[in-house]
Amino acid sequence: MLAIILNELEEKISQLSREEQLRLIGRLAHRLREDTTNNKTIKEEFFDDRLVAMANDPAMQAELKQIGAEFAVTEADGLARL
């Protein structure tokens, strides 16, 4: 079924002028870049996914604990945070 639909679309697109085909490709690309469910672009979603993966990485968690321990002394100096 999908192959038939794709063939029909390809046939109809081939009947468009080159300019109309390029305009269609641009509109499709724009639509694919945007996620209409949460208004995030694909690039933003990729970044969010990578950020979650980093947060769940045991090596990253261990590194953050070590950094926190190193700064614990500095934070205990009594100076107010900005």
C-alpha cells in the first residue's frame, strides 16, 4: 500500500515545475525539522536526548560527585552566593 502511495506521489510531483518541486521540498524539510507536539526542533530534541544520556551516565555522575567534593571546602567558607 505504501509503495503505491509513494509511486502516485512521485508521479504527481514529477508533473510540477522545477521551482514548484523545490518549494515543496523546502516546505517538507521545514515540517520535518519542527516537532509540532512540543515545538522543539530536531536539533533541540537531539541535544535534550544527549543531555539526559549524560546525566544518566555513571561515569559522569562519579565525575560530578568528585567535583562537588572538591568544591565543598570552598562552599563552606561562609561567603554568600551571588
